[in-house]
Amino acid sequence: MKVSRVLHNLDLTHDMEVCESTTANGEPCRREVAKGLSHCFQHDPDQLDGRAVKFDSIKRESYLQALRDGHTKSTAARSVNMSRQGVWAYCERHSEFTGLISNAEMSAAGDVENALYKSAMKGSVPAQIFYLKNRVKESWSNADQQEPTTETPELDTSALTHEELLLARDIAAKIHRVD
């Protein structure tokens, strides 16, 4: 939208482009826009109502870059002056951004995976063991490590006296209270 504006010191008028968005209180934004743009730096043209968006495209890309660099979601959010909840709220409205977050996190994990591989190839025995145990589990798992079981074995209580059964019941009750 073109607006005539009086220059303060020169008492001249010139045409300038101003933002087409509205402010939070519903009034038109009066900020000047760069040539060829319809919105100022503070308003997101992708937002349906054109209002200011805290998590603009620059912040979104910076957030994703922080994730690619290995930062946590909370640290990445703080790096762009957002809260983790603010980013989550944005994801609720823009589901495609959740996929971009996953890709950025996978990129960071891939970098670590590559570094681990390089370390293993340079002769780091702990890196070699870790890599093989996680990549070739069938051949490199510890045979002495058994998966924990939640099944209770069947006990033959037929030879126990009444007193021994009561005592066993009390012990079992104490064990379950500790858990």
C-alpha cells in the first residue's frame, strides 16, 4: 500500500510502501517495507491474519540449525529467544515443521555416528566394540547377559507348613511394598 509521508526535516512528501498487516490491537501496521515486499520484518505473510509471529522464518531456520549442530530442543529454542512450549505450539499449528525437526535431529545423530565410525576405524577399541554391539548385535552381543524376565516361576508349596506359608506371604508383601 502506498502512502504519502512528510519528511520531518525537509518538509517534503514522498511515496513509500508500508506493511499490509495489522497490529495486535487491529490497527494497520505503519512500518515501511523493503521494495517489492508487502510485509515488514515483524509480520509473517504466511500467517492467515498477517499478524506478528514470534517464531518467524529466520528463527525457525536458526532453531533447525541449532538442532543440526547437536543442541537439545530446549537449548535450540532458547538460542532464538523462544520457549520450548512456544516451538511446540508452532508445531501444533504447522505439522510439517515437526518433520523438519526430526530431520535436523537425525542429521546431528548421523554426524555422531560418522565420528564414531571414524574413531573405530582409527583403532579406538571402545568405539569398535560399541559400534559392533549396536550394528551387528547377533554376532557381538554378550552371551552372559540375559534379558530380564517379569514372569514369576512356579513354586511347589505342597511341602511347606501352614506357618511357613504365612511367613512366605509376609515376605512377598514386603517385597512388593518396596517396589
